Amino acid sequence: MTKADAPAPRRAVVTGGAKGIGAAAVARLTAAGARVAVWDVLDAPAPAGGLALRVDAADAGAVRAAAARTAAAVGCLDTLVLSAG
């Protein structure tokens, strides 16, 4: 399978997506048509068709709550970008 043959992601979470590499991943995934949930301790704008949540990835309870909210908003995930920290 070549890169061109790879299926486009449909639903993704990007931790640390408010700035830097995480924000670049959010932009790229959104441009590819994915519904993206941005999880960060910083405020971030919600991407088109997605959502942004204030989440501390080091807090297990906060991650569980964010996962539930994300699943309700965008459905089952097929992509996870771990960029927090």
C-alpha cells in the first residue's frame, strides 16, 4: 500500500492540539476531511466539524470524561495523535 492508497482518517483525537506539532496535526487531519477532537490544557479553537476540550492528559478521570464526550460528538475513533507534553 502506498501513501496515496492509504484511507483518510475519519475521526481523530489530538492531545496537545492547541499549538505546535499538535496544532499542525489538527490542521492536516481537518484538511483531509477528518472530524477532529482537540484535547489540551490550553484553550484551542474547535476545528470545523470537530470539538475542542480542555483536558489534562495526565489526569485519568479527565481523560475518561473527555473520551465519553468525544465519542458522543464524533463517534468511534480511528486515529489518535499523542502530542501532549
